[in-house]
Amino acid sequence: MIEAAQTSSRFDGALARSFYAEGHLLKGLEFLEKNLLPEARRVLENAVSEAPTDARPALALARACARAGDFAAAEDALLAALARDPSIAQVLASEPDLVQVLRREKIRAALGR
């Protein structure tokens, strides 16, 4: 993905940003899977900024932050994900990393609970 982004950046900046965001999301999820939390967070923060309308990077960042014990950052990322795509609320209960975050007042309010 990153190579595709580099190649496409010479022709189409928007397409390049899309490839970079997807590449960073995939790499961040790989780091999260390996429990490399600082690396996951760093890469996922890039993905969030590169894809400002995609909820997936923000949701993944919320998971990484929650797993690292940074529940305030997880809450912020999850609120951003919900703002980008409210339909992700349907899958949140199946995310074990987010159990404690889902109990937070702002999240409960955003979910209408």
C-alpha cells in the first residue's frame, strides 16, 4: 500500500492519501494484533489524520489506547469514530478492548444509553 501511495502521489494526491491511510490502518492493526501498543498508536494516529471521514482508523486507535490503559484518549478516538460513522455503534459491544471505554459518560451519552 505504501509503495502504491508513493507511486500515485506523482499523479493524484487524493488517491495517494487514500493509499497511505489504508496502509497505515493495516500496519496499525498488525501492531495491535502483536500487542505493540506504542507503535500501533503512532501509526493509527497517522491513519486517523490521513482519512478524516473513515471511522475505521479512529475505532482502531480507540482500541489501541484502551488496551494501553489510556481511557481518556480511547474515549476521544471513539467519539471521533462515532462522529464519522454512527453505524459503528452496532459493533462496539463485540470489541473486548472497549469494555471500560463504553462505560464512560460521554460515550454512553453519544450512544444514547
